[in-house]
Amino acid sequence: MPSNHSDSVDDKTLTIISNKPHALLPFLQLQSATSLSRLYQSPSSCLSIFRLLDSVDRQLVMNLLWLESAISLNTMGAWVVPDKKKIYDDALDILSKLHILHIHSGKLSLNTTFKTSLRHAITGGGLTGSFGVPAEKDEKRPPMDIEGLDGYALERWETILHFMVSSGTGQNPTRPSQGVLYLLQRSGLMSNQHGSLPQITSAGFQFLLHHPHAQLWDLLLQYLHMAEERQMDLVEVLTFFFMLSTMELGREYLTENLSQTQKAMLDDLRDYGLIWQRKASSRRFSPTRLATTLTSSSPSLPTSTGTASSSQQGFIVLETNYRVYAYTDNPLQTAVLNLFVSLKYRFPNLVVGSITRDSVRRALNNGISAEQIISYLTAHAHPQMRKFNPLIPVTVQDQIRLWELEKERLKSQEGYLYTAFASQADYEFVLNYAKQLDVVLWENNAKRCFFGSLEGHSNIRNFIERRTSGAD
């Protein structure tokens, strides 16, 4: 039976979901009908996908779930008010691309496999083990309690984030496993192009601005993209993710019913903090809150003090003189600030620094943009700062953008300089030809020279050679 996770979301959350579908849904839409049919054989997968759908999509599925025959499009459309028809049409389109909904001969019906599995998920029937096989309690070796699992997940997750912001900056952060490092580089969140040690990229800094739930799915989507090259069955990988999302926090589950692909995933999932095992060879595992909330609206890290804390937990005070006061003792938050702030003092619960030209240029050189810096300061502003409008002093915002423009004043471009023309007529003749090709980057008529792009050099050279040989 699935665990009793809450699937309720407030109106604000529904608005966000409606505007932007869950990151996994576009990936699922790209899969073949055969793969999705295999996936829909698992009740836990169908329940998880149902949770990820928009509220209108879910309403359509529930309206069709208990019907034994197809329903006319006109009948269904009669329930839709005219000004919301586009939302209705979009919902039909998404469900059709997911092969959940079939539209044939003017009638709507649910995919038979999906319908059967979702019914089993709701009523409690279906395949044994779809929601995991709970292990019998072992009095000698009790499972880790929920508090311990939360601490374990938080430690693993913050190790990954701390390494992202600290690697290559002269600090010595705890190094994640080789598999985690490979995933971070493949996903474009880190790059070692500036040296032997990987460093955070612009995409990586944007990643830090996301909520832990979105961060986790960013990594898991890259994991799914890598499944084929690792010779893993994509459907079994997805099925295991969905199985974990419906398990009960604080319970142990057996590994015996897992496929070979899913057993191979256990090592990776331990590194990400999704599961806990007493040892690598253990036949039991416990999902952490990161795993059980994969398809839920509940917080992934209930005591999250990471970089994605909400505005109510803001900790940064920024003054018009560029002085920064960060009310935090979290090493990860301090490490993120160190990317673009020149830190001066550190106290038990306070970090003081300044935003300077050099600190911003250092961040820009690492691929972090001015807008990302301003977004981070805005997202984590202290509640006292939220009394002001604008929240971030305009002088500070403008100066950060000006420092970025300084970096962009000069742009290098490869090409060739054409000079030493015999006469003004020769110079103008070749220059006009180059302008027709739209390859002139710079010209100086007084000195009879111009600079052409690399792509246009062969044409200009041939033109000069033909003119020279014709003159001879």
C-alpha cells in the first residue's frame, strides 16, 4: 500500500504548477508509447505521475477513471466555461503526449493500463511490491529513526552543495563521491575548464537559487539522461524513483524484490542522500525525506538551512554603502556569499563583508551574472529589508550591473588585418567587396586598412589574387 503522504496544495502552489509543469513531465513526453506502457504497469508510478500533473489534468483523469466506456468530446467540453477553454485544451494535449489519454473518433478514454494501475493504487490492490516490500522489524538492529534520516539526508545534500560553491576557491571542502562529481559536470553545474579542480558555473549558481525539491529533480533528470549510456533500463530507473516517492518515511524495505538495475542504483542514491543503508551489502534500506517527497508538495528537507531557504528565513541585510550583514552560522550559506562578497569578519551567528568591484569581478569570471547576484540577495533578504521598496538599494543594483558592463566593454574576435594597399583605388575596391560579404569588423580609411572576420578571409584573399593576376 502507498504511504499516506498529503497530496494537497494551496492556491498559490497550484498557480505556480499551472504556469510551469513539473520538470519531469516534458522528459516523459519524449518517451515512446511502449516505454510508457511498461511504466504504467506499476501502480506506484501511475500514482506518482498523477501527483505531478496540474490540477486540471488531475480533474480530467479522475472524471474518466471510473468510466467503463469512452466519453464524447462534446460531453466533456460542455463542462468547460468558454474563457477557460485554452486551459482545457492544454490539459488534453499534455495527457495525450503522456499517452494517458486517448482521443479517437471524437471520444475520450484513459489508457487502459494506466487506468487499471491507478485504480489499484487508490483501492490498494495490484502487484505485490509496487510500493516496496517492508522489512520485518529487527529488535537487535532497529532502523534509523526519522530524525536520524533527516540529519543524514541534510548532511549528504549539503556536502554536494558546499563542494559546488567551495571547490577551486582555495578552501578544502568535503569531496563527494566520484559518481556525484561526474553528475555535476555532466549537468553543467560545475566545470574544470579554469584548472584541474572543478568550479561552479553560471548554471550551477542558478541551481543554488532553486528550492531543494527543484535542485534534486535537476540532478535526477540528468541521471535519467545518462541511463542509456550506463546500460540501465530507463523504465526500471523511473519505476524505482516513483516507488521511493510512495514509501513511508522511517520504515525499512527489502532489496530482494528489486531488479538488477534498481539494485545497482542503491550506491548512487546513498551518495545523493535519498536512501540510508547500514552498509553497502545490506539487504535493507530506508528512504529519506528527499526520496519520499519526490512527487509530493511537502518540503524535501524539513529543517532545511541550505541556500534555498524561503523569504521568511531571509538572513541578508545589505546597506547602501555595499556593506553586507549575514545573520547565519551555516557554512553553506557563508560559502555562497564568499563567491561574490569580500568577507571581513565572522562571528558565531553573523558574517560581515562588503560587495566590492574585485569580489563581483571574481564572480563574473566564474560565470555568475550580475542578475544572478541581485536575485540571490533578493531571495535571501532579511525580513527587516522587506519593509523597503525597492528591496535592494538601487545604487547597489546599478553598480553591480556597471561592474558587469566593464567586463563586457572589450570583445575579442579572430580575423585578418588587410593593409599596405598600393593605391586608394585598390583599397576601396577590396573594402567594398568585403562589405558586400558582410565580413568587415573595423576600417580606417586614413591608413588604408581594415579588419575582416576569419570566415571571410579565404574569399577576400582569392579576390585580391584574381585582381593582382588580372593586372599582370
